[in-house]
Amino acid sequence: MIYSHFFKEPKRFLHLLQHCRQQELILTEDDIEPFDSESTVAIRVRCNDVSFITKDNQLIILVKHQSTINPNIVLRLFLYYGELLSLWIKTSGVNLIFQ
């Protein structure tokens, strides 16, 4: 809970991201905005810790903090990512046409 609250601030999140990367970070605070399933009207049982989307809609950054080893973390991240993609489709007005 503290982790999520602390890193939802873009400046702190970018600082964390910079320390996790080998290369220099090219994003600034102005390039990202918070983007998570908590911002939807529906109450979610599952919720990722911190996620941002770049303002050009090119990149969704998803972070999950675990204090213990979790063998199904890959599946959980996949589900969170699916929820974020669904939210992005709804909020961005993308029209998906399947033929």
C-alpha cells in the first residue's frame, strides 16, 4: 500500500524506473500520466500497484511489488495488462474491427 502511494507520483516513479534500467531514461514527468484500473467506475478485485501511460499512447508501464516469491506473478501481470489495455481502448476511443 505504501509502495503504491509513494510511486504514483510521476517524479518518484521515474526515479525508480531510472534505477531499474541500464540505459539512460528518455522520459520526463511531462511525458507520462497515471493510468490504472482504480480510475474506472467498476470496483476491481485485482489491482496492479503502479502504472503509467505515455501521453503519446505508445507505452504502458506496469509495476507490481511483491514482498515474497509468487509463482503466478507472470499470469497476474498478464491479467493486469489485459485490464489496462481494455481501459485504454475504452478511454481512447479506438475502434476495433474484427473481420
